[in-house]
Amino acid sequence: MHVVAASLEWDLIFRLVALSITFQILFFGPLTVVIQDAPSRLERRRTNGMATFVTLPLALGLAWAYGGMSWDPYAVGVILGITATVQGWTHMTLLSSGSPSVVGGLK
């Protein structure tokens, strides 16, 4: 969709789709855990772990796009840093001894 919007020079649509893609990649782990809605904390941790392996290559592609289709160290650092922080935060939330069915305040 963003390729079509870019080719037709629909700047607003392109930016909205790019923002949606960015959000989905940066929050892939927590979104996957919430959508899965597994009954046990162990299953949710496993899902987040698998999501981490999926989201890291996607984050590299996102950094490539934000770096102007080149390897900009700043873009790579920021995107991977945010992705790792979100994934780590989700993992730590799932390890905590709080409510067993809550991930960062979301069920």
C-alpha cells in the first residue's frame, strides 16, 4: 500500500501507512502476545521470544527505510534500540510476579 501511495504521490496516505508499519514493527511482540491471548504466562513469554526473532529483521528493514535506503548507523541504533527495549520490557513484564493475565496493563 505504501508503494502505491508513493508512486501516486499521495504523501499523506504514504505517511500514514509508513507510521502504521513502524508501529507494527516496534510493538510486534506485545501486539502478538495480546492477540494470542494465551492462558499461561509461560506461553506468552514463548510467544514474545519468537516475536523477537521475527521483529529484529523487520526492524533492520525499517532502519534501512528510515536511513534513506542506506545503512545509517543512527537509524539502525534508534530503531533497534526501541525494538529491543519494547521486547525486553514485554519479557520483563511477563516475568514479574504481578497479575498473571496482564501485559503492561493490557490483557
